[in-house]
Amino acid sequence: MTPQPGVLLAKINSPEDLKDLRPEQLVVLADELRDFILDITSVHPGHLGSSLGVVELTIALHYVYNTPYDKLIWDVGHQAYSHKILTGRRDVFHTNRKWQGISGFPSMEESAYDTFGTGHASTSVSAALGMAIASQLKKEDNRHHIAVIGDGAITGGMAFEGFNNTGVSHADILVILNDNGISIDKSTGALNSSMLKESNLFEAMNFKYFGPIDGNDVNKLVEVLSDIKEISGPKLLHIITKKGKGFAQAEKQQTRFHAPGKFDRKTGRLINDETKFATYQEVFGETIIEIAEKNDKLVAVTPAMPTGSFLIDMMHKMPERVF
């Protein structure tokens, strides 16, 4: 039987329905939304950890802004499960990532609320800038443009092209940095260690910087977003979220529960599919180690995530040869 939504969530058929809720009801809705995502993804696998972390942010954004007139872009797109559920796709969410079901990522063909098609990654700031400039040309002075970037997407070069160009524009853009300290594997590099410094590179690129604030406090988010909404020009809100928020196993094993497959909803125990064939990634991961053991000139470059590409074992065995 398809899992059913909670009492409040069952009444939310579009973001317009959110606007009638009281502050304390937003907290209850966040719990119901998180439970619904867990109930569905435990039996219909998908990306779990990232979406659990942005439940409160999603509610706050649709509560404060006038979507889909105001443009909201998710980057990377697998953060968008709450967004899909709140924008009219609750009753088909169980078809997520299935044949003839809804997409696991934002899809412009699927909904007017999916402003831009985003998978992996780093495209949101440039896309928001283009939309904001188009709005300027059309004299749409009351239209807002929001890019949510996180889960490693900000480490991509295209994101900084977007920041660089946005900083010299007068476009009304809000970039929300969803800082959960991890992409799929643990975040690395100089950017990760500089995020919380009082003076940071975003201010150097002419963004008004706000934060960091608790990104899992829905009413604080509503308060801050309502204030920022009245400020013109490029802005960046830095929020701190917990990947896997609200599910103990997903909080403890953030990499494993990024996209865990089927799992026991109560215990968090992963359920092995004995009929499942080895994936291309698994075969690749085993084979490249075999080749590397015979050829000491071979090195590997990860596509950002060593676990997802199955280079993690080679990284452990030959750390100096994996980048």
C-alpha cells in the first residue's frame, strides 16, 4: 500500500495552501513532510539524505515567495523532493524515478514550479542571473530569483562564473548556500575551510552576505527570508543544515544514506536485493584496482564523488594515486 501523508501535508496541494498555516503548524508540517519522504523512499529508492536536510528551507521558500512567478532553482537537483511534494506532486511521489513516473530531479516539462532542469551541478547561479536580467528587460521589478546551491555544487567552476557575473550586475538574485559540510563524500579543499570566516569571498564579489543561520529552523528561515526579500541586488544567505536530518541512521552514515536503496523504515537497516546484478560502477571499481596493481603509472581522477564512482576502494588502497 502506498504510504499516506500526515494530516497537514494531505491538505497542501500547492504552495498557496502553505500561506494559511500558523508558525507552529509549519514545524508540524516539516515533521510530516520528512516522515512522508522516508516512508516513500524506504520502499521506492531515491536520493534521501539531501532532501531530508532541506525540508524546512523548502517550506520557508514557498511560504515567503510567490512561486512559480518567483523563480526557484535547486542545485543539485536531488535536493528537490520536498519541493516536488509541496508543488502538486505529493500523490505521485511514489512514482519518483520510475518508468513513466516523475523525474528524480527538477524537470521543466513536469511542472511550472520546476524553473530550470538541474541534475549535477553548479548551473543555478548562472541560470538565475539570466532569468533576473530577462525580468529587468521586461520591467518585472517585483519578480524574485532564488538559487539554492549545495551538496557540493558550489565547488564547480560554473558556479563561480555565475558569482563573478552576478556581482557586477544589479540583478535581484538571492543565492542560498546550503552548507551541510558534505557533498556525497566529505567536502574537501580550501573553499570548505573558508566558509565560516567572517570576511569571505562572497562579499569580495559584491554580494550582500547574511548568515550563517540554522537551516533546519523553519520559522527563523521565514523571518530572515522575509527581511531579505525587501533588499535589492545580489544577496547570499548561508544556512547550516544537517544531511539526513530527522533519521538517525542517515545522520550517522551520511554518505551511505545519500541514496541508500531500500531500507527498513524503523531500524534504518539496509535491505539487500539478492536479485540485483553488479552495477557498471562496481565492475569498474574492482577492475581499475586490478589494472593499477599491474601498472604503477595508472592514476584515477574522481568525478567529484569517490563513493558514487566506486573509486573509494582504490582511494583507500592507493591514496596517492586517486585525485
